[in-house]
Amino acid sequence: MFFKKASQTKVCIVLSSLIFLPYFFNVFYKGGIGLLNHLLFFLCLGLSGIIFYIALQKKIYKERELPFYENFSLITLVILFSLSYINSLTRNVGLLELGSLYAGAILILLGYNIAQNKDQLKRLFSVFSISSLASLIIGFVFYFGDTFERFSGTFNNYFEPWSAFPNAYGDFLILIMPLTFYLVEQKKKKKAGMIAFLPEITFSLSVAAVLLTDSQGIHVAAIILFALLLGRLMIVGKFAKKLIVLSLIGLVLGLGAHALKNNLMPKYREDVEISNQVSMDAKSYEQQNSVNTRLDHFKTGFNLMLSAPLFGYGPGSYPYVSANKLTLLNNSDHPHNLFLKIGIENGILTLIAFITFIGIILLRALIIFFQKLDPAREVVFLSIVAFLAHQMIDYNLNFASVEFLFYILLGTLIIERVRKSKRLHFKELRFANHFMLVVFGIILVVFSLNDGIYNFRAAHSTNIEESFNLRSKTLLKRSYYEDYASYLKLNDQPTVAMILAGLDSNPFNDSLYALSGNYQKAYDLNPHNLKHLLGVYETASAQHKEALKKDVRKILNEYFILLKTNTSFTLLTENPIVALSLARLIYDRELVQEFELTIESEKAKFEKLYNVSL
């Protein structure tokens, strides 16, 4: 009934609401990481795809086919990724990854259609710029609230003020900054008041925020982006001075904010002794540790990719297949490289399809820019290139807001040939595009509603066993629950309730294995979990314990340095107490005393610094 009387304006309003509702929610709530964020993202994008398809069929929107090569490579990518999911050994944990790609395909098709109208494209940039400004303002309020050491805008959990994602927020800014500067370029008439300078203010604050993320990778990506922007402006001969001035203002703001923050917040981390001969500043140590862990992931990931080249291990499988090959506490859920992640989890064929799809879009755009300038798409091109450069040493497409920006901007960057007579299309591929809009839309809607209902019922259930059974039907691996079922018979209601509550923040909690008594299986899966090691030692025979002592002592000595620098905020986890328990079990009095003193001193410093009771 709606489509019989609907005009293009009404359908546009509905689509805009569905598209930007999850975007703004995710920008302002943890950047879009987590199950709830993705369920809302999938629901709205799925409905958007279905509605857009119906609007095409009703001729409310004019059909616009993707160019053949981009279309074919996108279809190939989706098919290969889906096959890798079907062949996955950890299938349930890959549902979010699969849903994200399906939502991304819908966004690419929507973005491609948005970009046919320059005014629509400019409005899209304005929405992104406004969301960025609002996020920056909120971020600076929290940054000076003695809560965060590194700037992360709204990419944090306000219920846990120490958890923040500066690297992901840096990617968010990298994607939006060129679009904001485009708005600066396109200003025609000067308006009175501060509102006229919102793009300039947003850009300068973004530069300051990028500096305050204190991320070496983001800084490198920002330098690449700035060089690309400046090179483009020098070629066209416009606005180069404005870019330099606004960037310098941002740098001054960033340095000033950093100095003010240091005056407001006392120094927390002290020098740490790495060995008997070497000591260094704790911050420098953590930065070096970050580099080393990435190298560790790259080496391990490359070998894993070669060991399963056809379809990989399956979406979301990396933390499971890599855990026993990495160093202590280096259990990231991705290998810090977008391309390596795809190769490991989805196979080399999928990686080739992804590179082909991205490469065709970027190469065609670059060639056409030499023939005919297109300022709006030129800045999108630069943002995508800088973003991909950072994804060589990090991975942040697990944040729904970053996913949204990446995919829809890719869609806007897809450009037809300048000479229309040379366009290559196959009408048969139109069916595949319609298939993605409708079938992927239905899949996303059904998945989000089904999983959302189960999680809601589980969260509000007063019966522990009922809550457990409901959760076993969601994203978690069913095998965990099969092993976990015996634990329920212990009827330890408070412990079970606590564990189930914890699943809301970590839906892939493999420590459930340990609660079944099968500690060795859990430790083999993830040897970096000290709780698993504790379970192995406690349940081992006397002879086995004696053999384990040497390994336990080595791991505890390695972990002690991480605790002393509070690397990755390990103080906020259960690891310090578990490590202390292990030290007591192996009767190492000196190590026990060191752990006790360090835990207490680190707690005192942390509570003083962040005004948080531990």
C-alpha cells in the first residue's frame, strides 16, 4: 500500500532513516563494536535493501547497473566468502563476519546510486561531517574528564570508562576528514556566525584528535592522507594554503590538549626493567610490544594462510586457529592486517577477489580523474587509499560505523567510463544485484530479529538453565555448551549467572571450556588464557605438576612485565589474581611476593589516576 502512493521523496526519507539510524547509534555507542550494534546494523540495512529493490521494481528509482568488472568481482567475492563460511570449522562464530559482508554489498549498491546525484553526495558528506563533529566534541569532554589516556571520541563504553578504541576512531576520522575538507572547498557564499565555519572547525579538531590517538599506525596513515590531499590541491592549484593552515591549527590544538592533559593527570607508568641490563620507559615498552605482537601475528598469519589456501579456516576463526602459535597474551581476534585476515579466514581465492574488486574501483577512478576532474569522488578515493594503508598494520572493520563508511564510500567511488559508448554491462548480472538486495536483506532481517529475541529473553530470564539454553541458540559455539552442560549440574547459581552476564560483552567467550572441567582442551585451544593454565595445573597429577612447573614459571615471568606496565589494561582482567594463584601453587615465594606488591601498587596508581575503584 505504501509503494502505491509513495513518491521518490517519501521512499528517500524512509531509506535515509533506516540507513542513518544504525550509523549514528554505532558512532555514539562504542563505535559499533559488539553484538547489539551489529544486530541493529543488520536489521536496518536488510530492510533498506528490500525497500530499495521494491522501489526499483515500481520505477520509483531508475535502475542503474554497476559496471561489469566491478559487478562481476563483487559477485565473485560474495560467493567465495560464503563458501568459506560453509566450509568453516568454527561456523557459528563467523555469522557476524558473513552478515557484515552481506550488509556491505547492500551499502555498495546504495552508495553507487546515491553518487549519481552530486547534491545527494554532498549531503551524504555533510551527514558524515556532522556525526564526526558531534563525536569529537563528546570525545574531548571525556578526554579532559581524567578518564582516557588516548583520544577515542565516542568509540568507548561509557559504563567502562577505561575501555576505548583510539585506533578504530582514527580510522573513522581518516575516512571522514577528506570529505569534510571537500565541504570546505565547496563553500560558495560566506554566512555569518560560527555555523558557517563548521567544516573548518571539524577538520581542525579531527587533526587534533588524530594526533591524540597516540597511535603510530594512525599517524602514518594521516601523513599519507595529508600528502595525498596536498598533492591533489597542488595539481589543481586550489586551497593548498587553507589545508596547511587548518592542519597547523589542528596540530597546535592537539599538542596543547596533550600538554593540558599531562598537567591534569599525574604520571602513572614508571620505567620498567626488561632484563637485568635493560630498562625503558613503560610507554615506549608498550609501543615496542605493540610492534612485536604485530610482527608475531604477521608471521603466524602468513603460515596459516598457506596451510589452508582454498577457502581458509572460516570467517572469525583466526583467534581459534592462531592461539597456540602466538606469544603470551597476544590473543587478538585478528592478525592486524585486513588482507592477511581475509587470506587466513576466507582463503587466497577470496583474497584475490577482494583485491581485484578494490583494485578495479581504484584504478578506474584514478584513470578517469586524469581525463576529467571529479572533486567529490577524488576525496573519497584519497580517504579509501589512506584507510587501506592503515589496514596493512591494523584491522577495524569489526566496528559497524567503520564498516558502514568503508562500504558506502566504495559504492560512491564506482565510476562509469567517461565515454558511455564503451560501457560494458550484462543484463544477466542485474539479477545478481537484485538477489543481493532482496535475499541478503531477508537474511539480515531474520538473523537480527531471531538473535535479538533470543538474547533479550536470555538476558531477562530468571531461570539460569533456560537462559543458558537460549544463549546456546545464538552466536556461541554449540560445542562449548555441550561441554558446559555438566557444569550446570553443580547448581552454582551465582557463578553461572555471573558467567552468563559476562557473555553480553564477549559473545565468543571460549573460557566456558574451563568451567566444564576440560581444562586441557581449553588450554590447547587458547594457551594464553592464564585461567585455563591454572585449571590444567590444579587438575594435573603430582608427576604432571612437576613437569609443568618450569613452563608455568616461564609464563609467569613473561606476564609479570605485562602486569608491571599494565599492558592492554591487564590489571582490569582476572589475570593478575590467576597469575598470583599459579605462583603460590608452584611454591615460588619470591614470585608470589613480587606479584602481591606489584598488584597492590598498580591498583593504587590506577585508582588515583582514573578515579575508579578496583
